[in-house]
Amino acid sequence: MFDRKKRYDERKDEINKLRRQNYQKDIEKNRKKERERYQKRKDQQLNYHKEKYNNDPEFKKRKQERNKKYRLSPKGKSTRNRIASKNLKKYRNKLIEILGGKICIKCGYNKDERALQIDHINGGGIKERKKGYTYLTHKKYVDNTDLARKTLQILCANCNQIKKFENKEL
């Protein structure tokens, strides 16, 4: 057996090169086969890891440490920011539709949606933003449309700044 391993180690680069060449010959077929294999095993692997995470404290601790290390890395931060940005756009658009569309309720401005802002009718938006990601706040209001209609409104940037100055919300 050791003799076989030794021969493999000697020809390892050559064997891998041949494997890559064979894979590249019919790449679409090979990718399709890999996707099918992945789909078959996906649920099985997911259940296995959930079970292990819930029943093995040592595994859970290692997983949490690894995840924390990733979240604090530059790649983890950029991934989190990318996801948050995507979710913010999605929930902001849904929230604007719930609140009556892309139009300022005071002056009727509707030329460019980037100038429209979601405003708290009675103030308090700064406190909500300090709690965490803005998209989670938007999601809360999308899930509870009655609360959104009672507490939020759409204003253009000018009307929103005038309202903040007049109500001393700065």
C-alpha cells in the first residue's frame, strides 16, 4: 500500500493535470453533474450539521468562534455590508409602496426618488437608527403595515429638513 502512495505522490502533478484536462473537455456536462450531486446531498448535509450543532457543545463553540472571526475579517464585513445594502433597497422600495408611492405628501415632489425620504411623523427616527441596521427597521414596518402608516410618511429632502428645523428634531 505504501508503494502505491509513493507512486501517486511522484505522479501527483501529472495526474491532476490530466484530471483538469478531462474536466475541461466537457465542462457543462461536468458542472451539471456536480450541481445534481450537490442538490441530492444538500438537505442531508444541512440536517447533519444542524444536529451536530445542537447536540455537540464542542462543535458549537468551534463554529461560533470561526463565525465570529469571519465576521470581524475584512471579507466578512464587506459581505455583511453588501447584504445589508441589498436588503435596504428591497425593503425601502416595499415601504415606499406601502406609504403611498414615490411622492412627497407635503409638496407633491415626484421627479427623482433618491430625493425622497422616509420620515417619522412624530420624530424618533434617530433613536431607531441607533438600534442597528436600517433594513431591519424597514423590515419591521413592511411586516406591520398598520404601524408603518401610523408612524411614517414620505417627504422630499427639503420638506423633511424644514420639518426637522421647525420641530427642533436636530
